[in-house]
Amino acid sequence: MSTEFKPNSEEAAALDRIDSELKGFKRPSAEGIAPEAAGDIGELCKKYEALKKPLEVLIAFLKKIPGFGPKVAAALEFLMGIANAVCQV
């Protein structure tokens, strides 16, 4: 028996917000941000601040998915911890 996981209205709104915020946003390269682009860190932190609450909702949803969900949630929580430290959020 297959259980389908569908986001509730709050989770769907969080996903839509994340998608909307990230459309057209220039992401840092895999090599990271060069020291001469330090101004980009401020922009990344602004974007992270806008996404933090929707990401927290998404993490709660991911934790409900058996198998891979909690692992993906843990990875996002780890990355958010780094962002919290860097951005002083």
C-alpha cells in the first residue's frame, strides 16, 4: 500500500514562497564566494532571511516522509545552521 505525501496548505505556500524567492536569484558557484565578492554575502543573507521560515515549514514536512525525508531534513538543518552562523540570523 503506497502512501502519498502531499503538502498541506501551509507547506504548499512555503514551497511556493521558496520557489518565488529563488527565481532569477544568482546562486553562488560550487567554488563558493570569492573574497572580492564579499558584498554578495549580504545579498545571500537577505535572501536567506526571506526564506528561513518557509524552509522551516518545508523541513517539518520532509520529516514526515519515511525513509529519505528525515535525512534530507537533517541536511537542510545543517546548512541552515551554517547560514544562521554566517548571517547572524
